[in-house]
Amino acid sequence: MARKPSKRYQNASKLVDVTKTYSLTEAVKLLKELPKGKSDESVDLAFRLGVDPKQSDQMVRGTVALPHGSGKNVRVLVFAKGAAADAAKAAGADIVGFEDLIKQVAEGFQAFDVAVATPDAMGEVRKLGKVLGPRGLMPNPRTGTVTQDTAKAVKECKAGRVEFKLDKSGNVHVLVGKASFSPEFLEANGKAVIEAIVKARPSTAKGRFVENATLASTYSPGIKVDVTPFVRN
């Protein structure tokens, strides 16, 4: 049996016009006006994209640096040796190592949110595919997490760089901040996310790329967002 929506959700739903598509500014303003919960909820933008997730040449994946951070304490793990390892530690990486660290992760260690690796470490790190892959944590050059410049990668991840990836249903969910953020911060972060998604359009995609976009906090109803102003033909 389906779980009955909470009273707060029901009250919030009464304030959202499901027939309307709001500008980003309007959507953020409305979200801030909805009944608040006890916790500082995450705020996401969800996109339904006009691509076929079964086609490898239509994969949508990338990163975006949020101007005002994500509001999340990001735990960064770095697979590296020598100078690259030292640079990662100096930049604030939470966990740095190589052979022993690879063994720990293979045995189930999961206390991290982002994994970074140097190119020469990837030969061994790829063996962790079955562990890191399902969690979306496998380092990838396209997301800037396979790099010799470990210090830069660590600083960007800590500062609020978030990754996004198309799921099996053709949707992308991207964190834009916390409910406690000011409207200005949420709007700036949201703008950066929408522009990054639009820019990530595969050359093989045909027709309308962003079919719809929705702004919501963890326990709020979705608010439809008009992305037209961000799409350049």
C-alpha cells in the first residue's frame, strides 16, 4: 500500500500550481516559501532528457562547479603515490594512498563521497569497477577525477563541484544546494547546473534535449522550471 503523503507535503502541494512552468527565479522563491522541515534538506534539479540511455553515444555526464558550494561536507579519497599524493594531502584530501587503500576499498571501505586517481594509478584502480561503479565513484577523465593535478581536483570537489550522470530512465538529478541557502545562492547554483546540462548535450541527440526540469527539496513537491532562457539554438 502506498505511503500517505505527510501533512507538510500536502500543505506544500497546495501552493504549487502543477499546470504552470515557473521561471528559475519564481521556482526558487516558491520553494523558499513552502513549509519547512526540521532538517536542512538538500535541493535538487531533476531533468528528463530527450536521449536514449541505451545508446553509448547519447550518454550525458559531466561536472559543474556550484558558485556557492553544495552545502555538503565532501569526503575526498585520492589514489596516488609520491608528489601527487603529497599534493592531495596538502590540498585537504580526507584519505590518500595506493596499494593498501585499493585493498581497503576492495574489502568494503566506503567512507568517502568522491574518488580521485592519477593516470598511472588507474591500471590498478580499474580493478575496483564492481565496487566503485555501482556507487558512481569510479574516477573518470571526463569528470576531472583522473588527473595528475590532484590538488586542483581535491580543492574543486571540496569547494562544491558536483557530478551528474544520465540514469537508465533518461533522467539526471543534480544537487544545487541546501534549503537554508538564500534565494540568490540557490538561483545562481541552479543557473550553473542548467547551463552545464544544456552544454552536455550529445551531438547525436535529436529534437528537444531538455524535455522538462523540476526543482525540489528532499521532501517537497516538485516545481516545474522553464529552461528555455538557457537553451541556445
